[in-house]
Amino acid sequence: MKVILLQDVKGVGKKDQIVNASEGYAKNFLFPKNLAMEANAGNMKQLDNKKKAEAAKAQEELEKAQALGQEIEKMNVKVEVKIGENGKLFGAVTNKEISAAIKEQYGMDIDKKKIVLSDGIKTTGEKEAVVKLHPKVSAKLKVTVNGI
């Protein structure tokens, strides 16, 4: 019997997958626990429409991330920190400080976890940070560190 899985079922398959299950297993276990539904024409069409909607939503998110990435590429975020006599910073500039500076200067709320620094910024000058907006989209952000 062909069934459409509504949730991941260990040893059977993943959500929204069409699998063959024995009739007894489907009727006595999968259907009563709402883990699957019968793969008839109506349910197949419903699954197809759901997959199309998810694909459209994913494409829309990708396009939004690409547009935001182009805006971020043009930005130059200025971060002011205290420095010592020899020009070195006390500590380092973190992705949290960069996120706060973006919000303050450009009004964009970018999660600090999306900002990736190769190493902590420990000197003044212009550096580069990568902002991962989507699994397929990342943008380079210029960060200028000035001493106070």
C-alpha cells in the first residue's frame, strides 16, 4: 500500500515522502498515529501543491537574501573602540559589536550569528567580514575600526 508520510518515521522514510508500507502496518500504526495518509489522487495533488508552495517560498527567500546581500556589499560600517598607546585594541571587535553598529548606522537588524570573522579584529583600519544570509548567499561587509 502506498502512503504519504506526514512526519519522519524511523526506518520508513522522511516527511512528505511516498513509500510502500504493508497494509496492516499502515492501517494499524501509521494512520491511527497520524504519521501517514493514503496516497490517493486527492492527497497526491495536495502534496504536489504543498511542494510547489514551499519551492516558491524558498525562491522568494533566496531573492530577498540576494537583494540584502547587494545592500550589505555597499556598506562600510564604522566601529569605534578604545585603543592603547601602541595602537592596539583592548580586546577585539566582535560580531556582536559589528551587528550593533549596523543597526545604529543603517537601521538594519542583522543577527550576530550570521556575521563571520576570520579572526577577531585586533587592530585599527579597514577589515572584511562575511555575512551569511542564506545557505547559498553570503556578502562581504567592510568594517572600519577607529580608535578613540
